Amino acid sequence: MTALKRTPLYETHLALGARMVEFGGWEMPVQYSGILDEHHAVRNAAGLFDIDHMGNFQVTGADGLKFLQHLLSSDLSTLELNEAKYAIMCYADGTCVDDVFVYKLKDAKSNAKARYMVVVNASNREKDFAWMDSHHAGYKVELRDVSDEHYMLAFQGPKAEEVLQQVESFDLAKIKYHHAREFKIGKERGIIARTGYTGEDGFELFVPASHGKHVWDA
């Protein structure tokens, strides 16, 4: 039997009294004090989620947009810099490989105008990367799995902005829904995006992997 993967916050979750369960090949916290209490906390205030089990791919190069347009159902040509869009990655017959979030970000390391960050579901990380990798021939792109280089956290709920603003000097109200920007929280820098899957307002944070616990504790 294959051992379950664990995020670097595994011991932190145990110390907080989390009940751990299998999810997409990972051992993840399903609850702390109780699911109902935590559900209401996110609906009425805010809750912090460890989502580092999800996959994070980077697409760079002159044909980045053309490459993703070939693979995804959503039209990304209208994306502005620092904007995000939900999309479906499809097989040739139109069935679903995975649902993903695509972020158009500044690419400071190349001559391309932008780089794309593609966030995929945990259980599909290897499958998704293999599918994308099998289609990049003929495109001037570099596809990298950077999941292990970044730590992903989500802070969701109607009071997420109010609470997060206490540790962020930039006016978070200026980040529109489905938009992102570079941020500083504590001593660290990363990407903060006004995206999520809870149906509430909230943010997703992408920081250097070595700083995940620091940001969690902030």
C-alpha cells in the first residue's frame, strides 16, 4: 500500500488537534474542533486552510497563451496581467481531465510579457502534468511542476479581508475578485489572489515553500 503524502504542516495540524483523513493520496486535516463549527466560522467570519496538497504548474515562453488555449475550455486571451480564471482542461473528446485555476502573472525572468500559473487538484497532479507535457511539442513554452517550490494556503470567509489586513500593509480591498498581486506578509513575499472554492470572499496565498509555516503562524 502506497504511503500517504503529508504537507510540511502535518505536525502543526496534529498539535492543533486535527483529525487526519486520506484525501487524494494525502493525509490532510478534515476537522479540528468540529466540522459544523468550522463551517459556520468560514461562513460567518474566516477560516485558514492548508491547500499545499494541490499542484502548481508554471508555463512560460512566447507561446504560453497559445499552448493553454489549446488545452483549456476557457478563453484566456482576455485575461489582464494579475487576473485569474477558472477553466476546464479537456481531452480531445471534450471530457474533463481536471478543473483548474489559471493566473496570468508578470514574468520577470524572460522576454515574455507574462507567465501563467496553473493550479490543479491534488489527486490529478501527475496526470495533469503528463497530459500537458504530452502536448507542448511545437510550442515555444517551458512547462514546470513547481508544486514543491511553493506553499499554498487559503484564507476564506466574509471577514478574511478584515483579518488578513492586520498583517498586510497593502490595501487588500484593491485586489478585485479573480485578481492577484505580489504581497508581503511578515518577512515573506509571495502571491496573493482573491480566489477560492468556498463560495465566500477570500484569498489564496502562494509563498516560498520554506516559509509556509511562518505565514500560517502569522
